[in-house]
Amino acid sequence: MNLHRSRPSVPSRPNVARLRRSWLTRLTLVSLIPFGCCAAEALSAEVPISRPSVVLRQDPVSPSAEATGNYRLQSNDRLTLVGGTLIERLQFDGQLEAALYQAVGESGLQIRNLGWSGDDVWGTSRAVFGQPSDGFERLKSDLKLTQPSVVVLAYGANESFAGAAGLEKFQAGLARMVDMTEALGAKPLLLTPPPFENLGAPLPDMAQANQDLVSYCDAIRGLAAERGLPLIDLHSMMLQQPPAVSPRTENGIHLSATGTTEVSRLLAGALLGKELTDTQWDRVASATELRSMILQKNEWFFHRYRPQNETYLFLFRKHEQGNNATEIPQFDPLIAEVEQQIRRQATSSQR
């Protein structure tokens, strides 16, 4: 298999070669193991970007019917995506971001992905060696780094496995996350999780899990209505789609390439406030250079906010290699520069 992927042409700088050779960028990404080595390889290895083998030729549910609060992505928005595995995996694909960048062209749009596999509204997965409260503070700090104007909050799937007993705690946790987002001066946008998928034995029957998930989606809808927040009801939108020609998930929970394509198209339409036509989506699927740049930007931002050896850089072993922490902010100009290229390429790929 050809594992080579061309890099976007980033102008050379004296510190770039040094930074890319440094120990900071020789990543095994052990923190990504919970959702599979394939995702880790998308960052740590050169991977090809190809159009999914299954192209969904269907009209998505109109986002205007599923979004409240009249939110529409603005050309100068600083959009941050927050959630668990669903969100984290989107950074390895690039279709959603390509659609959004193409829609606004050469503007000031900024997109950052703060997804963390297994995350919940309490920040459990982000806690590293601490308590969930530490993970929540970590998320707050990372959000400050992105300086968002709007934050997509995608939670409820992991928490729903607690069933009815955990519903009240989830509601309180999501409300706290909304409060934290608003305190940072950003607009929260709530997202309901997609349904689980029954793939048959030997995988478990997801019928009860889906019943519990409905209650959690209702809680998200209720909070959006109570607080007057924008809502993307992805759960309802997915239920209204025609049957897929291949499974939407790998295991009933985590999206397959088919599911990622479908979800990306629905999310893009909801964020833009209009359905993406087949022609527009074909431009997204064929924009391989644009998506390559997006993956490079996402890789560098991942290293920026979530360096692999942060125990040595910032935590209890920083007395050993903490001096190398000065390299981490050096990703900022690289990220900004490649994002400028993304905006120009997005405008070009619209034609």
C-alpha cells in the first residue's frame, strides 16, 4: 500500500526543519489507541487521501428544519469543535472542513478540532493523570487557546450508556459546559449524537442503547430550547436518511468512511444553513489538495494543544525536559500560515 501523502507547500523557515525533526514530532500518538491504530496512522504516517468508495447520492434532510436559533456560519467565525470520538475522528478526514472553507472562500474563517476520544461532559478523558475536574479545566484552557466565536458541543453518546440513572447528571454537566463556553465569550451550538447501528452478531444488539440515547438527545434539545441555543439535531437528521448502501459504523458506534461522509455533509449543510447540492459535494470530494492542507493544519494543531510527551513538558516530570516546552508555541505560525493557504486553495477549488 502506498503510504505517501504530499505535504502542502509551506514556505521554509529556519526553525521549521528543526521543529519537524525534533522529538516532539516523532509521534506514536498513544493517546489515540482507544479508537484504533488507523486513526493514529493518519497523523503519524503519510496516508493517501482518496474519495470514499461509496458516494451517497441522496438529498440530506434540510438543515433549516433541524437547526434552531437561526445560526449561520460567518466568514470570520472562529469555529471550535468539541466532543468525543465522533469529533476527534473528523480531523483525520477533512471533508467537513473542506466544505466549510469552500463555502466562505478566502476569508478569516478558522476551524479547530478539540475532540478527544472517550470524552464526556465532565472532561474525564482529558484529565490525563488527574480527576475529571482537571479534565474540565484542561478543556477550558484549550478553548482559550482557540479563541472561539462559536463552539460546537457534541456530547451525549458516551454518557447515554449510564441509562436513566445518569440522565440528570448529564443534564447538569452539559449545562455547566454551556456556561463555561459563554463565559469565554463564545456561542455554544449543541449537537445531538447520531443513532447507534445494529450490525448483527457477534456485535451487541443496540436496541436498548438507542432507547437510552433518545432520552439524552431529548435532554440536549430541551437545554437548547430552554437557553435559546442553536441546535443541530443530527440524531433526527440521520434517522430520516434512506438506508445506507454500506454500514455507517465500524462497530455500531464509531463511524465508518460511509458514515463519516454522510455526517460531514449533514453537518456542513446545517452549519451553512443550506443543503449542499451533489455538485457542491463533488467539489469537496475531489478537492484532494485542499484536504491535504487541512490534515496538515490539524496535525500541527494536535501537536500544539496535545503534545505526546506533555508529562515531561508540563507535568510532574517537567524537571527533566521542561525546557523543550518552548518549542510548542512554535507551531502557531505554522498553523496560521497553512490556514492562509487553505483559504486560498478553497477559493480556487470552488471554480
